[in-house]
Amino acid sequence: MRIVEVLAIIGFAILGVTVGSFLNVCIDRLPRNESILNPPSHCEVCHHHLAAKDLIPIFSYLWLKGRCRYCHASIPKKLLWVELALGIIFPFLYWWCVILKPDLGITAFGVMAFYACLFIIIFVIDLGHGLILNKVVYPGMAAALLLALFLPQPWLTQWLVHGVANAAIGGGIGFVLFLLIAIISRGGMGWGDVKLAALIGLATGFPLILIALIMGAILGAIVAIALIIIKKKSRKEMIPFGPFLSLAAMVTLLWGSQILNWYLGLM
């Protein structure tokens, strides 16, 4: 690997943790209907405004040993995990789109990075609050349509239908399938999951939406069964489905075509 590529990977890792710090603001404030711009960053316990030295991604959390500098209240660990996740995902996506598959290029990296940020916000909020917010999903849908209209969809290069038409087909399939499940299950699936399925369909298109939904269902079932076996959850307790769908969506964007080709090869 050339020195320029190594430096680029380091740069995107720094960019990733910085973006992760901003996503933490969105994750904390959006469920409470608060502005993501005002007030400035502050401790949620003592409300002391945080100085720049308190806001260095990852480093500040480790230096302060996970506690507020002013009142010593615990800082949620999710802040660290989100920053670490983006600090790994961004350089990985750069390596994947630009170094490993140079025919994709930096534009594909930008698209993938956008979806990674979008699905991480949905993942963490649903995991923590059991909510899939319209204020996240609806703008995500609009962005997915615009991306399909103006930018290439590298995960659909071998399929006949591209662009907005493919996005619309995928979104419609995701919405209808989960709408039927929500109606039949009578509350077993939330309406937020229905809208998220539509968003994932707009992002992945057809036929990859089928891969994403099946994978999300399998992941959710495996985790649910495991939690029941170790008695962390009862059979009647609801488990957020959004995190599994979000994870499946990103895996599908990266490897969905290969997974589908493998499956069709078995047939």
C-alpha cells in the first residue's frame, strides 16, 4: 500500500471519529425534539458547557475515564462506541471503494459513508429508545431518491434497472411487505419498521431489498432466541428491529450482489 493511501486512510479515520462526535449530538437530541445546533455541547447532568478539550473524539472520553470533568457523572459509553465505529467504518469504506475497487471511486465512498451515518443514527436511537423517528427516516428517503437520480449505485451495476426507477421499486417492495406483516401481526411490528423498510428499499433497490429484509429478519431471530435462552428477555418482551435492519442494509449495500449471486448459484 502506497504512503499516500496510508495517509488517506488515517485522514478518513480522523474524519470518521469527528463525524461520529456530531452523530452523537443527533442521537442524543433528536429523540427529545431538541435542536442539534443549540445549546452548545454540555453535560446532561450538571449542564456545564463543555470546553474544546472535553470534546476531542475518543481521546477526551479516555482521558476523563468516562466521567464529566465538572460533576464526575458517568458519560454514556455509546458516545465512545459511535465515534470508534465511524473511525473504523470511514477508512474501511475508503479502502473498499477507492483502493480495493478503484472503478467505484470517491463518489461511491461518499454515498456509502452517508448511508453508514444514516443507519447508525437509526440503529442507536432505536436500540436505546425503541423509536424510529420520522425526522430521520423521511429526509433519508428524500436523500436516497436524490442519490439514485444523480449518482451511480455501485451495488446495482449488474442489474438491468438503475436509478430512481430501481429505488422506487425497492422502496415499494419494502413498504408493502412490512405493511402486510404489521397488519397481520397486529402490533407485533411497529410502523417505524415499515417506514424503515421503505427507506432501505430506496437505498438498496430491487432485488437487493429482499436480501436486506431477509438478512435483518434472520439476525433479529438469532439474537431474540439467544436472549431468551440466556433469559435476558421473556418471550413477550419486544426487541427493537431497527438495529438489525440497519445492519443488514449496510451489509447489503457492500456485499448484497455477491450474496444474491451465491444464492442463485445454489439454485
